[in-house]
Amino acid sequence: MAGANNVAGTVVGVDVGGTFTDVFFLDEEDGSCRVAKVPSTRDDQSRGIRDGIAEQMAELGGVSLIVHGTTVGTNALLERKGAPTGIITTQGFRDLIEMRRRDRPETWGLWGMFDPVVPRDLRIEVDERVLADGTVDTEVDAGEVEAAARTLMRRGAEAVCIFFMNSYANDANEGAAVAAVRKIWPNQHVTASSEILPEIREFERCSTATLNAYLQPHLGDYLERLDAGLRDGGFEGEILIVQSNGGVMPVDMARAFPVRTALSGPAAGVIAGAHIGVSAGYPNLITCDMGGTSFDVSLVAGGESALAAQTAVDFGMVVRTPMIEITTIGAGGGSIAWVDRGGLLQIGPESAGADPGPVCYGLGNEKPTVTDANLVLGRINGERPIGGKLDRLDTDAARAAIAADVGEPLGIGVMEAAEAVIRVANSKMVGAIRLVSVERGHDPEKFVAMPFGGGGALHTGALIKDIGLSKALVPRFPGVTSALGCVIADMRFDRVHTLNALLADLDLSELDREMAATAKDGAIRLSAAKVAFERIENVFELDMLYLGQTHTVSVRLPVQMSEAGSGVTREMIETAFEDTYRGAFGRLLEGIETRVLNLRVAVIGRRPKFDLSLLGPAATASLEDARSESRQVWIDGEWREADIYRRLDLPQGAVVPGPALLEQPDTTIFIDPDLEGAVDKFGNLVISRKDQP
């Protein structure tokens, strides 16, 4: 087994959401699993993590590895709470981060504002110039750079980004500037754009590097608090951080490249979904993660999650680093329901979050949420709320809020208003699913929904019926699926190198040398972590396009690296490009030359995967023993009697017809009247139409 390893113990996966912190425990010796769900602590997420681990483990000495999916970077970007940051850049390019790509916040009308995370007085130009072919036209003056850095410090900058034009082609000037700044800068928060993204296209490189600097103090301080708190509690193992691409990296790399954690938490859920789906025989999935503040959707085809080269975390805040393609909308359990000036019911994007939370929490919020609606409709048991935050939920307060803010403005009763809230929320979720499936050429009937998160399984029926998905696969522990994903995520190192040559002129020897060097560097970085992995795999891709085009397609090369090289040929590249382009657009552009823009290399350390059958039902489980009671649930305008089951006590092969509610500590599953759920050997619940084989 490759890689160093600690003594076998408990591996802990942690996912911090807006409302709850989810923890998954895997005992490496006997294969047993445990889960915990505790309220998130927004003022310091590390405190919530320690609370979650303490739910199941009094001592941290037995923990060998903690893998953490974090939203610290995501929240800092969305809320613009990063550190005061400065930019030192090439003469004439001070305003690049503000000019962007000439896009605008609103599609219609010439209005809307954009304020970059770095104000203009913290953007300073210096005299230097590197040409597009890498020739140094004007050498940078270290003294001028040092003076610029001192000016930024006087103006309050805590982090600095060095961004020079064409540094992807030759980083000599940028490297010299970084060395000059680091001599006088009071901390380690100095970012070079050529280290973060050595790739052509100046705005994307500037934005990504600047946001990396913007996050460094924030995420670095958080990781330091987390590490110190765990060590004080007796933890002696390794900490890994989930990246936006679904891989994991050591803490020191996360401190250096915090921008790679921009979608850390949601990515872990997709990784778990893909593994669970493949194990259960459903390689084509649409994962639907519904937490307290958002609804995250991603498509998994053939067991592989889709990666995007870049994303916009918010308008104008572009991050160009490999990320799992995730569509996020404001339709979480804490999303607030309101009626707009036109008399239309809206859900979100404002959320009650973890504090104060939904109205039913009784902690100060008076605006109704999706969770309040589910409670009023009888789909949530107010006497047994999940997460351990409260002993009970206040149904009367939820009813009053829905009546006042939704029912009265719309002229309907409280039950009709609560049902309307759920239908609008469902409609938003279905729209997000269509965005990643139908609008990208995928047939929903060939995909299975996987709802998870604290609230996803309450909306399963709408996901199946309204979009036309074949079935739904609800994992054993829906509320902690992202935490489970942390436990099984592979280690990963990504690197990009700009080639910018016509395919006919591409130097294949240089390409092969770059592939080999990057693969070797990645393997060294992975092996430095004190974590076991079974093998190392390399993924080589080329960003390619036809001459005259702007947007590229990602072309995977069917090669692996050996001592003799990769064996890549021009014919191989051409065939791979044509297959990829035809698959994406249906036809080729005959007679037009192709250009190779970038080489992308992913070095992946495959970590051991535990057998999901360990999560399966106990041999002594019984359907009758699992049935606890029944409850009135409001469905389609009337009260219906629904059977209540303890989900974790259901035996393998059990079939539960709707209407039914399956309760467990981390979530509640609602099965609509025309659906039924069957338990497989992994403990998953497969929900389908009653007349469906």
C-alpha cells in the first residue's frame, strides 16, 4: 500500500453546514460505523467539530485521521469577509480585476454594481513586462516592488497577490517580486499568480490568485484553531481537507491554496453519492443535497462526477481551478418563504440558517421557512427533532408565522399556505435538476435521484414525479452523507501548464516531458502526507479548440505514465479531440485546424474504500418491530394517515408503501402515497412508483 500510514484507529469525516455539523466515524479495525449531528457554531466552526466528535468519542487519542469538508472559504467569499488584500501588478493592469469579462450582474437593463474584493487604493502597479512568448522585455525592480509592498502594509493589507502579465509563460519577474515582498511582509500570506494558476487568460488568473490571497489569513487562522483544539484534546493523527474537485489535501497545502476549498463541503457529498450509487447498481445519479441554507445538485454519469475548469462563486468572483460541477440554489430547510409585491410566493435566497433558525426553533426568527412548512404539514415530528439542538419544535409558532406571512397575503388557509411553500420549494429544486440534466442533453429517465442532507429525503416524491426520474436512492445516513464522502475521498493534486500551439506544430517530446515531470511532482506531494492510499493514478487532459474559437473542450488522453514515457501521439490527440467534440456538439468542423491550449494533470492517490454492506440492516431486523405508530399528514389538500417507521430498524428486502414516514436521528424520509420504498443490502432505501418493477 502506497503512502505512509498512522496506526489503525478511527477515521472521522466532518462536514460543516449552515445549520448542522455532521460527523461520520469509521473504525478501521472492526469496520463499524457511527454518526453524529450537532448544531454548527458559525462564530468558530472548529468548536462545532470538536462537539460533534465528542458525541461519540470521549478521547481523541483513538482517532487516526480526520477528513474535513469546510465551508469557511465559501462563506468568506459569499459574505466578503476575507482579509484586507493588496495586489502588485504590471503597469497598466491595475483595474483588470474590476473590468472582468465585460459581463454584468443583471441580464436585462444597464444597471447593477460590482465591487471587487480589493479596492483600487490597494492595487499598485510596478514597471515590468514579459512578452507572450516568455521573453523578459523589462526586468522588475526589487526596490520598486518592496516600496509597493510597504505602501500596502501602511494601508492595512494583511495579504498580497503578485500578478504580472504573461507570468504563465515566464515567471522570472513574478518570482523575483515575490522574493522581494516575502523579505519584508509580516506573515506568510503572499500569493504568486504563477503558483496558483500558470495558465493563459489574464483575468481568470488574476481573479483566482487574488481570491486565494483574500482567503489565506481567514482559512489559515481557522485551520490553526482547529488543529490546536484537536491537539489539546489528545489528537495525534493527520488532518486532511476536502478540495472542490472532490479530492483531499494536507492542511499545509490547504493553507497555501485555500481557493481550492471554495466548494469543499458540497463536493464531498457528490463523492459519497457516486460511491454509494455504483455499489448499489445505479451509476447514473443526480445528487440532491438539501441542508439548512441551500440545495446543491450535481450529475454523476457512469459513476464519475463531472468536473468544471472554473466557476463563479458569486458575480465577478471567478475561481479557475478544477471543481465538481454543482448547481446551488437557495432552497434549504432554513430558506425563508415570503410574498413579493406582485403577490407571488417566493422561497429564499434569504435563510434563517443555524442561528436563529426556523420559527419552530423558538430562537428569535419570526419569518416562516421550508422546515416550518414541513412541520405544520406533519412531515416532521416536532417531539423528536434531528440534530440535538432542541428537545422539541414549536408547531404553533410555525403555524402562526406561515398564516401571517404567507396565508394572509395570498388569501388562503394555513394548511394550504404550508403546502404552497413546499410546492414552490419543490419547483425550485426541480428547476435545478433540469439545469444539470435536460439542459445538458441528459435523459432524466436514465438517472436516479439521490436526496440527502438533513431535508432532502422529505422532498423525494417531487424529484421523481415532477422531473421524470426513474427512482430515488436514499442512502443509509442521508443527513451525514457528505461526512461519509470525506472518509472515502481520494487524495488529489492538480496542475495546469499552458502550451498554446496548433496541434500540427505541437512538440510531442516537450509535452511528454511536462507530463512526466508533473506526474512525478504530484506523486512526491501525495507521498509526503501521512495517509495510506492503495495506488497512484494519473489523468492527463488537454484543453483544445478549433482555430478562431474562444471556449475549449477538455480532452482526456488514454495514456498512463511509465519509465518509457506516456506514448502520446498526434493521431491519438486528434482522435480523442474529435470524439470529445462530437459527443458535446454532435458534429465536427471540417477543414479547420485545432489548437492545444493547456495541459492538465491530475495525480490521484486512491484511498481504501470501506465495504458499504457494513451499513446494512441487522440480521435480526423486522418490519413489524420497525413500525412504531401512525400520524396524520397533510397531502394534496387533505389529512391522510401515514405509517411511521424507525428507518434504521427496517430489514433488508422490506417494502414500505406510501404514505409513510421513516424517521432516524439525522433525517426524516417522506414516501408519497403513490410511491413505495424497498431496503437493499446496503441499507439504502430505493423509492419508486408502486406500479414500477
